[in-house]
Amino acid sequence: MPVKEKKKKPTRIHINQKWCKGCYICLEACPKKVFEKSPEVAEKGFNPVVVAHSEQCTHCWQCEMLCPDLAIHVAKES
């Protein structure tokens, strides 16, 4: 009997750019390197974090738990 592959549920990662202060903790905390610095400079004077590879997210929630500004929310799509 063939083994069924588990379908990975898509991930929705939201970064509240108004709350993000550019500490980049999420860049270091993510084991799959889902985030990157944007090439664009924000009005606050830093390169904001953007979701670059949401398909690689393993739902460990390290980014959400470690964000000091509560600017990241990770949700599995139903």
C-alpha cells in the first residue's frame, strides 16, 4: 500500500509594519529563513522585514514568540 504524503497546510504570516522596529530577531530566530530584509527603506529609516519564503514555514512560532513588539502573527490556513 503506498504511503500517503501529508499535505502541508499553507501558512499566512502577517508582519505589522507599523509596530516593527527593525530589531531583526525574527531573521535570527527562524530556523528556515522565512524572513528577509526588504531592499526598501521604511519611513522610520531601516529596512523592514518581509516574508520571503512562507512555504518553508514549519509553524514553530519562534518569530511570533520572540518579537518584542508583537508585530508578527503566524496562522495555518484551513
